[in-house]
Amino acid sequence: MKAPVCRVCAITGVLCPSCSEKYRRGVLTDLDIEVAKHMFELEPRYQGLKDLEMVKSYQVKTRGGRDAVLVIVRHPSRLDPLFLQSLSKQLSNRLKRPARVVQESKDMRRLVSQIINPARVISVSTVWLPDGSIEYDVIVGRRDSNRMFLSLESVKSVLYEIVGQRVRFTFI
Ligand SMILES: [Zn+2]
């Protein structure tokens, strides 16, 4: 498994010069270290973690306002949703707050779906703004608006950090 922090640093909590530098620049956070530590510890139990890269972790809020953690991972092949679910559950237990592991994807629909599940995405479209920038418009069923894993604010801000574009939600 790869992570933004080395294995030894994550497990011991003592940062090597390279990890210290990342930490100082703010590209490596306490949350990243905490999540990486648990994932490295879980690695012997999960075959799927071997070729996986933990990209980044985000502090988010659930729909009910509880602190939660969203973890973005990268993998050369499409990860089984059941594997991601099981890993999320193990991480939640260890972090003592809801956690969800999501596979990075260029497919916006797949990315958003993983984040808001069990709410479902009806469609995603790209909107060109007059200033030349783009925005994504995600359509979700009205009844699914209260089934999203995270608060709408968290979903929007985390998506902005991941894809670098604004994402708006329309409930129909
Ligand atoms: Zn290190």
C-alpha cells in the first residue's frame, strides 16, 4: 500500500525528514497520518490493499452533523464495492467515527455516487459558465435528498477539493 506518509512514520508517529517537510507544507495532515496508520495495520488482512494508494483524507460532516472521514484511494483496477464497504467499516471502527473509502475516478457520476450513496445520482452534466469555467450539475431524486451519507455542504466542498470545479446539486 502507498500513502502520503511512509509506513514507519505512520505507525510510529515519528516523522522522517521527507514526511516532516510534507507536514510543514500542509500537504500531509494529522488526519492523513491517522488514517494511513490504520490502513497500514489493516493491510495484512486485505489482499486488495496491496496495490492501493491512499491519496488523501478529508474531515467531513454526516447529514446528521457528526464528524466523519472521507478517504480517497487510487487503484489500477476497479475496486469491488463490497471491498470498499468492508474497508470503510473497519476504518469507522478504528477511527470511532463514520468513515467512507472512495475510489478516485475520472467518471464524475461514479465519483459522486460513491460519496452520496445510498442516495443515487440520476445524471451529471457539465455546465459552461460565461467566464469560460465549468461547473458540474448533479441531479438527484428529491426523495434521496435525505439519504445522502454526508451533509450537502460537505459533499460540495469535498468535491471541489477533489475535482477543482464547483459542483451544484439539483433535487428533482
Ligand atoms: Zn516518512
